[in-house]
Amino acid sequence: MKRIRIGLIAGVVVALATPAALAEVAPAATPTVSKATFVIRHEVHGCHTWSLAGGAFKAAQVGRIASGGTITIINNDVMPQKLFKTGGSAVRYSGNPAMNHVGASVKVSFLKAGVYTFGTRAGEDYSWVKNAETTGPDNDLTLKIIVS
């Protein structure tokens, strides 16, 4: 019994001393910034994901932006990705939210504080893409932006 307790205590000390373990236990809050970039890419499993500022690629993302701030979304997927807003106040788009070619981007400006939600609607693979097979169901990309 004592060995088990000692082992658990040692494990906790190691976990607390390891930043990676800390991130798994209590992920750091996303900082509020004046601008951020999201990149959409092709995935074999789930078809597509996006990343915030070079972070992990996931189907669902959350970002925090200062009021008056902007996000830029870059489509590096093998198919068009149309950005659409599902909740929140009015926003201003600079560029085409259809993002209908590789490298297309759109900038979204947030004029008021609040919570904004977005999704994307994927189009068909570009004609030059051959054998872009994927496994599993396609991911529904979702984005929640908290503006303060």
C-alpha cells in the first residue's frame, strides 16, 4: 500500500513539473489578440481541419479577439470552403467568403463585443486533385470567436 501511494505522489510531482502534462490537465486559455489567422487544410481522416495561429489542427476552434479586431482565414484545402456566420452581430468581410481556390483568404472584422459562430461549407474537390481519398465522415468545421 505504501509503495502505491509513493508511486502516485511521484507521478503527480512529475506531471506538475512537466509543461506538456500541465497543458493536458489544464489547457491554457486562448489569449485575446487584435488579429489571428486560421488555416484550413486537407486531412486523410475527416477530410479537413483548421488551425489557429499554427496550433493544433482540429475541426472545432475557439479564438478570442479584441473588439475591432480581425481574423484571417486561409483555405489551403483541396476543395473550396465557403465561410458563413451562424451567430453573432454583423461582421465586415474583406475578400470573398467563398474561398474558391487554394490559397484564397477572407478577413473578418468584428465591430462589437460578443460571441460569434461560424462554419464552412465544403465544395467539390478541385479538378486537378486526383485520388484525394479520405476515411471516415467529413468534419464539419466550426469556429467560435469571443470578442471583448
